[in-house]
Amino acid sequence: MKTSEFFRKFVSGYLWGNLLAMAVVVVLLALGVRYGLDLYTHHGETLVVPNVKHKAYKDAERILDDLGLVIEVSDTGYVKSLPPDCILEQSVSPGDRVKSGRIIYVTINAPTTPTIALPDVIDNSSLREAMAKLSAIGFKLGMPEFVPGERDWVYGITVKGRHVTTGERISIEDELIIQVGNGQRDMSDSVDYIDPVYPFEDEEEEDEFEVVENPEQNFPEPAEPLDGTRGETPPTE
């Protein structure tokens, strides 16, 4: 290509028009990204989170929905003095500012008293171990009941006067009474000792000696003499 032809194409309007169009496209993309992201993420737009604690779930859902917020249940709890489906906790504190569409997680009050399975502590642990384990999982404990047995050993658990077993589900509102040994053995647990009886001992003794009831019957009769007489005294000459 000659220098004159290159210079002619360089100063042509077609080339500069394309370059200008490309520059405009780049600027528009930059502006679109800048303001489009702000619009998409609601930049600068915040909402004040209301206090929905102790409100019914339906009322809290309506309040948050009117503000453009979303409510979701994440957990349940139990407070005896509050009605069922009442909001106990919310993930975002009241008064905090959030963007529209934010999800607010709440904890609601359970309609029934929660129950917990009784762990394996009966006849398997000491009083201290059983109290620590039961208290840690949420059970209410009353004063222990002492029964005859090994000291500080757990022999049973009662709820409202009824014996409960391992794995049984018990309300967290019920009080557990641990039956623990007082270190004294019950008289009914005493053991009677008797002399041992050895087998075949009496049979061996019976085999060695034979008891005879009538000795006369066991002696044989005298033999008859050869001359035909039966025990007569022969005549003397």
C-alpha cells in the first residue's frame, strides 16, 4: 500500500465514524453497569425493620410484606405464658435498616409442650452424673428420693408418681424425681445360706451296707440226713 492511499484511508470519515461508535458503546456499557447495579441491588434504598416480637405470625407476615420484606420460620420454641404461633425471636433486630426483599427469619411459639426422650441414666450412672445429664438437655429436677441400695446410685426415675423408662418422651414442664440409693441394704435383699448337698453321697452309703429286717428268714434250713430220719436222735444200745 502506498503512503498516499494509507493517508487517504486514515483521514476518511468511515474510519472515524466507526471509532466514534465504538467509544459511544463503551461509555454506554460503563454507565449501564454503574447505574444498573445500583438499581438491581437497591443501592441507597433501606427499610427500617419493625418489631414483630410477641405478635401473631399472620400479623407479622402482613406487616413485613407491606414493607417489602419476607418472613420465614427457622425454629420453634415454647413459652407457656404466650399463645401458640407467637413470634419469639427475629433474626434482624428492630430498628435496623435493610434493603427491600430481605428475608427476616423468626422463631415461633410451639402449640404444645415440647417433649424430650429420657436418656439412659437409670441403673447406669451416679446421682451427680444423672443430674448433670438431665439438666443439660432441659429437664426439671426435684429433690431426690432415697431408697435402699448402693449409695448415690440411680435406681429409678418417677414423674408424677409414675416410674418412667429409658427412651420415654417426657414433657419439659414435668418434674423428674431421681430415686437414689441411701447406702443401706434392704432386709428383703438378705441371702439365706444353707449347707450344700452333694449328689450321690447317700446312694454310695446305701450300696456299702445292706439292711436286714428279719435275720432268721435269711438262714437256710438244715439238710436231711442220709438215713431218712429228720433230725431224730438215734437210739442207744
